[in-house]
Amino acid sequence: MKTIMAIGAHIGDMELTCGGALATYSLRGYRVITVALTGGERGNPPELTVKEYRKQKESEAKTFAEMLKGKAIILPYLDGELPDNEEIRFQVCDLIRKYKPEAIMTHWKNSIHKDHELTYKIVKDAQFYAGLRSIEREDDAHFAKGPYYAQNWEDSVDFRPYIYLEVSSEGFELWQKAISSHWFAVNSPDFSYMEYYSHLIRCNGCLSRNGYAEAFDVDEESKKMIVKEF
């Protein structure tokens, strides 16, 4: 079974920004792995403490992944306090080696949120470490394609859609049901997350001549291709 891995700074980041593609891949028989480096717990509703909301978000992440017949992995770091060290890079490296995804999705490099920008760097290094046979870890080396950077209103500076992944009608419906399990996606007083990303998937579908689609950017070096003839 082929695997797709989406690595976000917080629970809910990847579920929102590339969840339609993840749902579509799931329906096509892929195993979906979502990884959250922190809980994203500091956007807690007033009736819940930060610790209580962390527990709720962990449950939401599990529910979303299970609806896609996948698995949610949450690292123990705190929202806003993501460390910039080799330990976390090797933790992500080990996850890549363990689950052997065909491709990785994550955050674009520019963001209004420091956890997002740091996640970009962590994932880039982890992908590199995971593919190096000379680095000995518990599992053998594995190279995953990408990273593919998901379109996110918080990560919009210099983001240029380069790849559009088709989201099937069934995948879109599954994503809408699954993302509804996330409180903030439906109820946040600060931003209409579900409404925004639902419309964005449809707009990207129009731009790519599909019913629905999600947009991704890649690093500049990945855009260099040799074309022998047209």
C-alpha cells in the first residue's frame, strides 16, 4: 500500500490545507499519515483550558485520520514553542523512514506564524536525513518526494501555485465531513476556515479545469526540468 504523509505545525493545519487531496488519495487506496508537530492548543475556546483543548484537538486529529482510514501522529511539543534542534528533525526523519511515504506535504517557507516557518525547515532537513543511507537509524533510509507546500492563507507571501492536485467529488465530500470534526475549522470566531478552504478548493478546480483541486508550490530547484522536445 502506498502512503502519503502530511506534516503540519499544528493539529488541523494539513487537514485544512491539503485535506481534500488526502481524502481523494485515501479513496484511491493510499494510506494517509498526518503528523502534527504541536497540538495547536493555544487557540482554545473560552470554555476550555489550554490543556483541555489539547486533549480535544488530539481527539479531533484521530477522528479525521480514521475517517480517511489513516493514522494521526502528534508530537509532544507545545503550540508556539516548537524547538529548532536536531532532535525534532530526527524524530520526523524516523517517521519518514518508518512509514515510507511516496510524497510529503507541509508548510510553505514564508508565514505569519513562526511554527509554520520552522516546520518548513524541519521537514526539509528531515527529508534529507531520511534519504541518506550513511545516517544509521532504526529503519533503513527512504527518500520521499517533495516536499509539496500546501496553499495556506497564513503562508501566502511569495507562494505561487505550481501543481494542482485533483480533488474528486467524493474526496471533497469526505473532506468536508472529516474537517467538521475540528472545532476551530467550523467555529473559530477569528477566521471562517471551513468556508474559506471549501471555496478555495472549488476555485482551484476552476483554474485547473477540474471540479475541485488543491494547489501546491515546490522549491525552485524542483522546478528545473529538462525538456528534449515539445
